[in-house]
Amino acid sequence: MYERFEPSELVFVDREEYLEWMDKALKRCKERPVVLHLRGIGGIGKSSLLDYWTNTIDSTIRLDCQQYSEFYSRLNILAKGAVLRSVRLPRFDVLWQIRQRFVEGVEPVREEGREWAKEVVMAVPFIGSLATIGSAIQAVGTRVTPKLKGKYSSLGKWLQESLGKNHVERLLEILWKDPRHAEFLFLSALVEDLNSRKNVESPLVFLFDHFEYVDADSPHWRYSGRQIAETELWCQFLSSLFNCVGVMACRTSVREQPEITIEESELTELDRESCLELLDLRKVTDSELQERIVSVSGGNPFVIGTLCDMAESSSLSLASVESLRSDTLEEVRLKTWRKLFNEVRDLQELVNRAGLLPYFDRNVMNIIAPTMNTDQWARTVHLSFVKDRGDGTYVMHDLARELVVAELGDRFRILADEVAELLENAAEEQEDMKLLGLSLSVHGLHSPESALQEVLDITVTQSWRGQFRSALELLDSTWFGNVREQVIISAVKAPHLTGLDRVAEAEHLLNEAIDVLVGLVEEDPKSNMVYLGQCFNNYGFLLRRLKQPVEAEAMFERALQTAKELDPAIWRKNPYFRSVTWWYNSFLTDMHRLNEASAILRWDLDLMGRGTEVEIDARERVFTRNYLSFILLLTGRIEEAEADLRDVLETKTEDVNEVNSLAILGIVLRLTSRCEEAERVFRRSLELLRKWSERTEGIPLVQPTYALRHYGLALTLLGNYNKAEAHYKEALERARESVIDNPELYLPILSQVLNDFAVFCYEIRKYPEAGEYYEEALENYEKLSRNWPIVFGRYKAWTMSNYSILLRETGEEAKALKFYYKALDIAREIAVNYSEPVFHSHLLGQVLNNLGVLHRRMDKNDEAEKALREALAVRQSLAKKSPGVFLGSVATTLNNLGVVLSIANELPEAQEVFRKSLEIRRELAEKSPEMHRGRLGFVLNNLGNMHRLADEHSKAEECYQEALSILENLAGRAPSVYQPYLARIFSNLLLHHDQQAETEKADSVKRRLQELGTSDAAEQEVWIEEEDTEAGAFYNFSIV
């Protein structure tokens, strides 16, 4: 087979004019850069001329703009080409690796010949997403700046000259916030490296093939006071290089640019001598046949090459060539094409099938043409209109593909469907998304809208499963060949990139898509408005994730308005636009605007109920109902939320819906004191999430963290402290790993885990660990609440309240008081301004309750009573709305108020208050003994103290004994938690026995106290007050 191979330079005929053009350019470029524009119709030989230059000029760097369609992929090909020409890129390569890690979230790998800066790159975290990069960027800059010295000083100096002071921080800020600026920066770095090359006296030649595929219409960049498109950007690049020639080969003219001289030459048909030379090289030597071919082809290289292919495979007569003569070049091409496959029928079917594909390789051809043999494969890829792309794949010339479609006629659709089906089946069998992308590309040749819809449906299903990388692989291999569909495909990548925390890339794609779609909507609003709405929706989701509420709401509002203007059958058919009600609702929930959020969801459900031409996916209905259940929970309508969730869970989906339904139900059960069932539900949610994570790729480590912390809290409430601690530790480990990659994105969940684990550590008396976790959580919330106080202010207040309990316990009462007052200010503001979520008033009640306890411990009884009475009013109001959730907190504050009243010697009221608290606790302990029996013991202890102060000694002893029986049982299961309370009750019982002169009983109690490690009996009654901590926060829908 090899002996038949002919390198392209061996079959290239003299294009003297153009070769001389290049020779002169190579001489002139020593004085100034030379930019050439080679223009010509399709098939005229532009790529062949570039092939010749590639093979005859040592220092060429070639870029196929059709094969590499994105700016950064084009840039990387140029960089790789430079390295192959022994050009070192100390600035560009290090920047490239920083971008890979910081923006794309991938680990750079060492490439031969390229600068490798592991120590620099490893100092840059996988940021991926930043709400405000101030502190994070500064921290990274502090680590990276010292490393840009010595070996990497060229980059450090260049960045400092380009970006000024704090150049590393400025670089990262540009990479993140300003993608257009970043593109200029990378081009500039490449220019700087190329112009600083050691062998600068040797010219470089840059060959841009298929330059018509570079965008000439969208002026995304601003340069020298004007807006420029990508074509002009590359012209600026080429015109900035020392001792270089740049060639842009395309079918169209290139726009003139100020201050840049672009030399244009049109490639025309071959003259007679060149045609004859080409025919000689292709072994067509009969002089009469040569003359006839020259005459019929008009010197068109594509036609001549096809006739030579024909001559290689069969005899070619004068009559057969003459039969191709026509009035137009198009007709000659078509006749030649038909003639070729009349002569070489064994290749016709292979070429027809290959011509339906955007690209192919041997494996793909074996799938779509299983009977193809090795000889046929070799002959096919050797055809003049088949191009080797250099990466193991091949592509047919555009003209050849057009001729395939035209010649197939009525058979086109049948063959396309057959090829698409073969590829689809192979994709399923081999689990290969690239094959599926090729299948959809073929389907799109005759039914672009249908194929596009299929792409949307498949990739949105992948997103439900968390298969973001698979979705991107599919999208990258799908090609529809026109601007509209490719822009939509590009926009569909955005939510998957966001799912992988590559939000800078996602934002870049959405901006580009919106620019193009706005223009398309003006031309055809009916067909394109839905895709513009899709972009608005996905952009809103991204901005919400970036904690940019004003910008996010503007995008969501535009998306929702677009949906309302469209027929539901249109916008609901688009699964990426379909989610507008969910994401906007989630945003409004963050902003505490629950009525608005609920209205959007009910409008959505109403549309589903009316029915449309579009079949409603059951997952969509469940997702919407989950959101509504969550809002019902936040507004205190617990029974309705539970009923909806149980109804939804009748269908086992084992996807994100079931995980979320279980998580919300688990919260409902925990809040209503059904801890055993809550533990089972959270366990099931965690099992599903672990299973889901195992079978998907791209799930961030943080995802199971939500389930772990909720499950840890349920285990804590059941007294299973060892198991709870293990789950909290796993949650903390996962959260920390996630924050290493994306500090700002995952800082909220880390802070929630820190708060929850601190609460746990306090409960099991690990005070130093609790203090460390509280301090870290508060430091994080301080940063977060600066940027989005409406969301994170409440979390800061909860954590301050929790931490103050520890500070009070460890003797730092002044610091605790300071935190309580700060938390109280936040809680009052939230309760007044955002009253829709009932848990905002719950926050106020909790802070007041705990503040009252601190005042009492500081002997400020008047302040304590005032705070507790206000807390009681808040909590009683909440209990009227949701008794199952808030009655326990009413009992807590009643118990604390009873203590204050007892100390103030207001014993009748104290007794009534304790009675109410005891009544509630008994009722709750009956339903959920694990959660409420301990607190029942606390109330009984305090009631015993009150009876003793009232000289009701028998009643006092009765209360103490019942409290001891409860606490003895609990202390047996969790000694570190309950033994200190047990010791307090025994101490009170000892006072009682001493007061009654019951020596024998007193001695027995003393021995029990010694067993508990307490030798000194209290001199006065010991009260057990209840301070409420908040763990398992759930105030937005970020459960999974």
C-alpha cells in the first residue's frame, strides 16, 4: 500500500506567481511583518498551496480554522506548532498552565518541549468559581508572586510591565472576570515569546487555512479605540510578529484594517502548463486525454484531481471526459462526481457515507460500512478530496460533501438515517459519546431542529444524573455546520461547565451566544426567541451561583418574561429553558421572597395541569413539587409539605429528585421530633447519593456533604454520638477538599459543616475543638455576608448565638454578650424585613432565649426576664402556625423563665410557667423520647428546686427522683453528655436531704456524686437552663 502513497509536494504543480509571492514575503518580513490573504473559491487549491508551503518551508506553523473552531484551541495549536519549531514559550506556557488549573479546573500535564512550571501552577488552586475574588486572589497572589522569580523571571517581569503592581492578583482577576482581556493577554504573551526566540533571524510562517470559519461579524474586542471581531484580532497578532509571514486562506475577502497592510491575491484556475504538469505527476500521460481534461475542467484543481482519482481506479477515455463538458463549473463538478462513482463503484458507498460525517476515522468507517476492507480504506483516504487532519481523523472537502448530498437525492435521508442509527447503536454499545455526537450530526443534516432537540434532551438527562463531562464530550463532537445551531450547542455547554465549576468558560460562552442570538431573533423571532430565553435562564443560574443577586435577577426576569411571551408548547419543549421557574424560584427563596417564588411554581404547575402538545416529563413535575414543598416548610405549613413529599416519594426514581424529596422530608421529620424516622430517611438519602456519585462523573466532593451533615444531626438527636461524629468528620473532610478547589463557591457549605460540628463538639464537651470550628465558621460568614448579607447574615447570626453558649460555659461572658447583641441586631432586621420564612422569627426567638440565660447567669435578672418574655411571645406566635415544630422551643423558654421567676421569689407564677413547660415536654417526650426526655429531666430538676424554695419538700424530692431516673438512663448511653446534668440533680437532691436532716440518704447521694467525679456539693440549688443551638440549617434549596 505504501508504494502508492505520494506526498503532497510531489503532486503540486507550479503556482509560480504565488510561490514568488511567498519568496518575496520571506525576504521582506525581516524588515516588517508581512500578512498575506490568499482568496479563492472552494476547490481552487488554497489548501494544496498551503500543503506545499508546509512541506517545503522548514519553519511553518499551520492552523486549520475549521478543525479548531474555538479561540483557545486555535491558540494552543499555534503554541504547539511553535514548540515543534524549537521556539521556547516561557511566558505563554506558564500562563497556559495557570489558566488550565484556575479557569478550566484541570491538572496541567508536562508536554515535551513546553515550559513546565509545576511549582508555580501548584500554588494556584482550582478556583473555578468566585463570587468576589478579593481575599482569595490576594492569598493566591501572595503564594505565586515569589515563585515568578529566577527560572520564571521572564514571565514575572513581563506581567509586571503589562499589568503593573500586584500583577499576579491582576492576572487572576482578568482570567476570571474579563475573558476578552485574557485573550489579548495570551496573544501578547505568545507574541512576546515568538519575538524573543533565539533564532529570530530565521523567519516563521503562520498558515491559517479555512479562515472563513473565523468570526468576522461579532466585535467582541475593543482595540485602539474601536471594536474588532476575531478575524481582525488574528490580523493584529500576525502583524505584531518579528520576521514572520502570516497567510490567511479563505473564500471571502478580509476586511481592511487601519495601520495594517494586508496583501491579497486571488487564487485562480491553473493555466494550461500547470494543468499538464499536474496530470503528469498524477500519472495521466496521454497527451490527447490531458488536453481534453484541461479543456473540460477549465483548470479547476478539484475537477482535475477527481478525474485523476478516476484514472487511477479505471480507464479514462476521451469520450468519457468530453461527456462532462458543461456551461458552468458547478455542472462540471456534478457530472465529474457522478462519473467517478460510475467508474469506481466499490468506493461510491464508502464516500457517500463518509460525506455525511463532519469527520471520520477507521473505527467510524468500520461502524457505518462494516464490509469495508483494508484496500478500500486506503484508497478512500487517498482520494484527492479527502484530507488527513493530523490527529488520526479525516475530513472530506466541503465541495465533496455538498456533492454527496446533492447526488444522493431521494436516497439522502434514508442513508443518513441508516448511518445515524449505526453510530447510535455503536455509541450505546461502546459507551462512546463521540459516536453519539456524530450520529446526531448526521441526523441534523436533514432535520436540524429535531437533532438539536435530541441533543438538548440527552444532555439534560445527563445533567440530572450529574454526568457533566459526558454531556460536554457529546456536545464537543456534535457539528451541525451552521452558525445558529452551533451557537445553541455552545450555549448548552454552559450549564454543564457550571456543574463542573468551570464558570468562567460558561460565562464566556453565554455572552457570545447571547450576542449572536439577539441578532437572529431580529431576523426570525419565532424560531430563535426560545434559545435566547434559554441563555438568559442559564446565565441567571450562573450569576446566582456567583452570588451576584442584582445581575442574576435581571437575567431570570428576562428569561421568565420571554417564557410568558412564548407559547408554552414551545418553551417547555426546551429542557434548558424549562428550568426557568425552578432556578428563579430558588433565587427568590434565597432573597426570602417566598410568596413570589410560590406564585411562579404554581403558575408552572398550572401550565402542566392544562396540558400542552409537549409531554410533561415526570421528573419535571416532581422537581417543581419538591420546590413547593420546601417553600411550604419555610413558611411553617409543615403538614402540607409532608403530605406532598410522601406523595412524591411513592415513585422511586433513584435520581436527584428522590434524594431531594428524602432530604426535605427528613428535615420535616426532625423538626417535628420524629427522629427515628428522620434517621432512616436521611440514611436512605445518603445511600442514594453515594450510589449516584459512584455511577456518575464530575460530581463535586461537596455534594454528599449536605446529606452527611443532616444525617449526623439525626444520629446526634438519637444519642448515637460515635456514629454521628464519624459522619461529621467525613462531611468536614469533603467540604475542606472542595474548598481547596473552589474557595468562594464552597465556603458556605464548609461554614455550615463547621457550625454543625462545633455544636456537636460542644454537646459532647469537646470545648477546644468546638471553639476552633466556631471561630473558623464566623470568619467565613463575615466574608460571605459582606458580599450577600441578605443570604449569609442569618447564618452568621445563628453561629454567633451558638458560639456564645460555649463562651458563656467557658467563662468568657463579656465576649458572649457582645456576640449576642450583634446576632440580635441581625435577627431583628431579618424578622422585620423578611417575615415570610417563619424560621427568621425562630432565629430571633433563639437569640433572645439564649441572651436571657446569659443575663440570668450574670445576675441580671431584670434583663433576663425581659429577654425571655420577648422570646416566649415570638415562640408562642410561631407555635400557633406550626405547633409540631415550635412547641418544643416554647417549652424551653418557659423553663428558663421559670428559673428567673423562682430566683426572684415569684413562686406562684414560676410554678405555673414550669407546669406549662412540663406539660409540653411530657407530650413531646411521648412522641419522641430520644429528643425530649433529657429536656423533660431538666424541667423536673428546676421544678424540684422551685418546690424546695416553696418548702414543698415531698414534691421537690418527687421531681428530683423522676429527673434522676431519666438522666441515669441517658447517661448510661452517653456519659460525656448527660453525667454533668446528672451531677447537678444529685447536688440538688443532697441539699434537699441535708435540709431535711436525712443523713443516710444524704450519704448515699454523696457516694453517687463521688462516682460521678464531683466531691464538693453545691451550696445552693443548681438550675439547668436550656440554650438552643442551631445545626442542620436548610434555609435554601441547596440540599443536593
